[in-house]
Amino acid sequence: MITRRLRRSFVPAAWCAAALTGLAASAGAQAPTRPAPDPRSMGGGNCAQNSYNCRDTPNPLPAANTVWMEEMTWMDVRDAIKAGKTTVIVTTGGMEPNGPWLVTGKHNYVLHTNCEAIARKLGNALCAPIVKFVPEGSVEPPTGHMTSPGTISMREGTFRMLLTDIVTSLKAHGFEKIILIGDSGGNQGGQRAVADSLTAIWKGAPIVAHVQEYYDYARVSEHMKSKGLTEGASDNLHDDVIITLNMMIDDPKSVRYAERVKAGKATINGVSIADKKKAESWAKEIVEFRATVTVEAINKAIANKGTLPAPPRNRGG
């Protein structure tokens, strides 16, 4: 029995040799070479197959009237850079709880209005898509805003790597000034660290700057007092009239405006926003003031070829 089993499992040496020879031949064979990519190709296709995939093909449509890269075609972005729009703003918002009236994307609504105002005031800038996920607290166990449903948090290291990849991508496309601004306190340190790190690595070409002056709600509040808007006692919510109005001008639904007016809840920290015309006037002034302050700070950072020394920390939304 043992002899039979051995005979059945025996493989002739000639077969083994042939198999090994075949494997060696396969390993030594070279994979078919692929043609080198056409350096003229852009737009997601091959230039040789369609001229609209070629680097220098003129845009067949008028330039889009937007500063948002995500609303532009690749040709729009290409032509904007060629026309001198070599500054790009990277904004960071968040997903977090903000009391009973404001949606969790509070900071993202604020940035949608403010980045556009800043870019248009600069005149030579575009806005990258808003980074909507930022550090909001630990997940296990939940800390910070992660104790509330609707919050999405990101680890600090992940946040910094994401910003680094975004900035590196923008550098590859020829942007010469890359500005980082955040509408939340937890975003500031990571932005500053990324900007400082890339400035050191790239030696200021392109300029990468974190502009913390944007995030100064106390200064905005002081300015608005001169416009007749003075907050009273706090309602002790993660909310205030400045940020409510800044959201409202982007989308009234984001502050549940109609529902609050109907329910008699259109007041925050002693300030009523029920008069829509007055509220919109205040909101426009808030956006204009924040854009003016930020543009001044951006120009100073560009002159400095990088991030300015950190300003004193003020309260924020």
C-alpha cells in the first residue's frame, strides 16, 4: 500500500524540469511596452483622438462667471491662470452642532459666501472647493462636538495630510499664491503647520500662507456695533447673531429663517432678525467687512512670502 501511494504521488523529474523551464521563460519575457503618453493631452482624454483633449485648444465657450474651481471646466481654470488668476484660496469649514436653529454645515455656508467675496475683491483669485471635514473631537470615546449627532470628525494628522495634498495639487497646476483660511477654531493650527512646512520645503515658490486674521469674530462684532447691531446677554448656544446673519445671506434655509419667524424664534442673543430687509443689510456689511480685513491680511502675507506671526486668539463660531 505504501509503495502504491508513493508511486501515485511521484512526478517524473522530466516534468518538473519542463515546468521550471517554462516559468523561467515567462519570468524573462518582457511585458508589451505601452506608448508614451502624449504631452499635449489634457481634459481627461487623448489629444490625438479629439482636439478638445489638447493642451492648447481654445475654449469653445465663453469664460464662466464664477470664482469656484468646481464650477469651472478644465479649460476655464487653464485660461484663468493664464489671465493672471494665480492666487487660490483653500477654505476649511466643518460639520458640527450649532444649537436648534443652525444646520450642521454652518461654517461651510459662511465660507461659500465669504470666499467668493474675498476672491472677487482680490481680483486675481479663485476658490478651491471648501474642505468640509475637519477635526471636531475624538471618535472613541466621543469628545468635543462628536458627542452630538451629525458631527463628522477627522484626525488631525489626516486633516494635515489632506491639506498638504490639496496644496500640492494646486502647485502642480501653476498657482503662485495658495492661501489657507478656516472658519473654525480647531482648523487654525493644522493650516498654519501645513503652510509653514510647505513654505520651508518649497522655499516660498509658490507662496503658501495661513491667514488667521480671517477668523476674528470679535473684531467683526466690534465693527457691527457701529452699524447698530449690539448683542445682549448670551443665549448660551453655539450660535450668535454675526454668524447667523453670515449664513443667512448665503441661504436663509440654513438658519431656518422662515420657520423661526413664523414660530416667533427669530432672535439670538437679544437681537431680532425678523425684519428681513434690516437683517440682509447687516449681513452684507458683515461679509464686506470680513472680506476687506482678509484681503488686507492676504496682501500682507504675500508681501511676507508666507504666514504672518499668529495674532491674538479671539472668540469664534
